[in-house]
Amino acid sequence: MLSLEAAPGSRLEAENLASFAEELLAAESRRLGRTPQRVLLVPPDQTRLHSMAGPLTREIVRLLGPDAVRILPATGTHRAMGETEIAAMFGDLDPALFLAHDHRRGNRRLGVLPAGFVEALSGGRLSFEFPGDYDEVLLDPLWDLVLSIGQVVPHEVVGMANYTKNLVVGLGGIEAIDYSHWLGAVAGLESIMGRADTPVRRLLDESARRFLSGTNVVYALSVVSRGEDGLGLRGLYAGAGQDAGGAGEEAFLAAAARAEKENIRDLDEPIRTCVVRLDPAEYRSTWLGNKAIYRTRMALADGAELVILAPGIERFGEDPGIDALIRRHGYRGTEAVLEGVRRDPELAACLAAAAHLVHGSSEGRFRITYCTERLSRAEVEGAGFGWLPLRGAEARFGLGAAPAEGWNEGPEGRFFYVSNPALGLWRRAAR
């Protein structure tokens, strides 16, 4: 395993990232016995804008040369990246280097994990074969190296994001995405978030071990957090393969341990009013923007108000079919979703959407208010959320100047402010 960590309270700088990239490629060249000539880079998309995956990808391209690489962002169900998103995240890299993953087409099934494995993971609550479906581009035997690049951070479906998730879900087919998300919903997101070992993690790891053993995969993982010094890169980790106990898993566990220290905030008191801002460059849908709900819900008091400032939100789902399902069923709690699965064949055939609807509901425990400009009041309230005009909400909390992270005093009293929910997990220490 290769690792580079900042001292507590400090950050890694651009020169540290560059030297890490050089060392990573040197180690891989030694392992292969030559410099890799044909490399597939698999970074996240703009939903991990602050992951430092963009700068690391640029360094790899600089070292290998653009003729040696192609870039296939791990978009899962997200829309393919356009030139604007590519420029925002990857700078001046040529858009012609980028390929697009299609989670509904262009995948190859390599086999299935048996239903008994899923039954054991779910405590007998679920029983289905888990498909080993992967993007055809990833499976091209001509790649000398597949470099999976991403950020380890608390995650609502898998526990800690990235590692095998980047390939199994990010470059997976719709059924694999559906079933993994449904397993996470059944297991319960509050028992999963922030943990490195979860039922969904075991499912994804087993799929990668079983079906990608013939692919030369190296995982390059970052840990990023917002501290007193602002947004900073706290650690870089890399390891080859996905075998249990191997360098890839070792790199993930080391990154997860650092992410637990950097990205999880335990609060001494519950939050009664929480304001979360969604960067319009990163969040265009509630499918992504509901991180504001997932990552703060364990810190919210019963009866609390969660206010989501969402200037870029213009739709519910990234996928048109999922968008239609969210509009039809709304975020109305687990029982309503289960009833929807029973009576709506389209929802039953898209369990990722069903899981998302469960995760995005407060189950009646706290109020969720979206503050939008591009989605109307009727659309937002039709999906089960409260609504306020964005500018009115900003005025209500006195947000003319950028508030501090954490506790603030506003015109209506004390509130807790989060500038980017993707960078952390907030919870009450007692929970």
C-alpha cells in the first residue's frame, strides 16, 4: 500500500499530490515491468467536485501523456458529464479523452452472486441473485491498468464511499445499482453511514473479488475535509486489487479510518434548526441534493427544521425515468414506499429509486424545506417537501455574508450551518 497523510490539523499541498501520483505510477511500472501504455482512469463525476480527484486525474494524464489514457467517470445513474462539468472538475483536459457510462446499456454480465449470500447479508429479509454487470469499456482486456480514483467519505448506502463501489455501482448496470441500494435501505442508513464494514460494502467487495479478478485495478483514494484551515486534502492512499486483506482493501481501510476522524462531527446537543447550502455546480437534482438530509439527520432533534438552500436544483432524478417515479410517489416515508413497490410495477422494477425515497424522508420526525428557484412550489410540495423561495430563506437567516460552519446566530435565533453536506456526517454524540 502507498499512503501519504497530512499531520492532524494540516493539509497536503499540490506538490504532495504530484509526488504521490509519480510514486504511484513508478510502483505500478515496477509491478508490470514496464510503464503502462494503455490506462483507463475511473474518477468520480462533478458530484465529488471537492474530492481532489480532478487534480489527481490531471497529474496522471500529465505523467503518462494523453495518448495513453482514456477517462470513464463513474457516474452510476447520474447524467453523463458535459464539457462544462468536465472543465469545472478536470480543468483543461481535452473532453475527447472522456467516455460516458450508460447504466442501462453497454454492460456485460459476468455472472451472479447467489441469493443465499444476499440472504445472509440481510438477515433473511431479502433474497435475490446479485448481478455482476460491468461497463464493457472497463472489461476491455487491452488495458494495462485501470486506475480507480475517488474520495472516501461517509455515505448513506455503503457506509464509506468509494473503493469497490466506484466500479460495482459507478460502472455497474441498473440491476446492480437497484439491488445494492435496496439492501442499504433495508439495513437502515443510520446504522450504515460512517462505517467501513456494512452489508452493502460486503456485497460490493464480493462482486469485485469474484468478477474483476482478471482486471488489473489499482485504487487511488483521497480524504478531504473542511477544517479551520478551510477545505483541505488530508490523505492519499493507493493499493492494487480487491482481494480480502490485499493492498487495495488495506488502502481503503486506512482511508476510512482517516475519514472517520476528519469527516464525522459528533455534536454535544441536537440541532433544532439546520441550514444546508447546495453548491449549484455540484447539485442539480434532489437525487444528489438529498445528501443534505442523509448527512445531518442523525444530528437533528425531533421536530427540527432542515432548510436546504438549493439554487441549482432543477429536477428530482438524474435519470428521466427515476425523475418521473420521484414525482409520482414523493418522499413520504418507508410505509408509503413499500406500498408503492407493491402497487406500482415501475417502482418495483427500480429499487434504487425506492431506496432513495426511503432515505429522503424524515419519517415524520423533522421538517424538510427546499428553497429553490428552478423547481416550483407545486413541484416541491408535490414531492412531499416544504418549500420557500430561495431569496426569502436567505433573508430569513441573514445569509448576506457567508456564515461560519456550525453554530450561528440569525434574526430568528440560533441555527447550525453546513456549506457542503458531501464533506461530512453530523450526528448527536448520544446517537
